[in-house]
Amino acid sequence: VGLLSSCASYFSKISPKFSYRTLVIVMSGFSAVIANVGLTKLISLSIPVFIIIYPLAITLVVLSFLHDYFNGKQAVYIGALVGTSLVSIVDGLKTAGF
């Protein structure tokens, strides 16, 4: 209840066209649907997304530690993330069954 009310309050302040009440109802409905899907189904749906996102996050962390070694050149970040993206997208699609 506290999380729903604080989220609805925040989003109604940053987006005034949605009322607090509307946001609480929509968020409650969304939460009820997600809760009824079941943990096993949620995990099976999220695994391909995680397989795509985690390598990118790990690459960014490693690059942040090595930032001084390559003088923070943007080309290094772009090259590493493009290469990692290609591999992780293929792995994610394979995991999803495509």
C-alpha cells in the first residue's frame, strides 16, 4: 500500500494529466496481474531480457574501472558495447526460442 501510494503520488506530480486515483487503480491492477502470473512464469519471461542486459552492464562496469587506461575515449565504449550487444542479443534470442 505504501509503495503504491508513493509511486502514484510521484507520478501524478511529474505527469499532472493523470490523477492520483487513476494511477493507484492502474498500478494496483498491473500488480494484481503480475502477482497472478506466478513466479515461475515471470522468471521464464525475464531470462532472455537478463541475458541481453547483464553482459552490457558488466561491460560498462569493467570499462568504468579501465577508464583511465584508455583516456575515456568514446570509441572504446561504443566498440565494446556494440560488440557485446551483438553477442548478447543473439544469446537472448536463442534463449527465447528464436
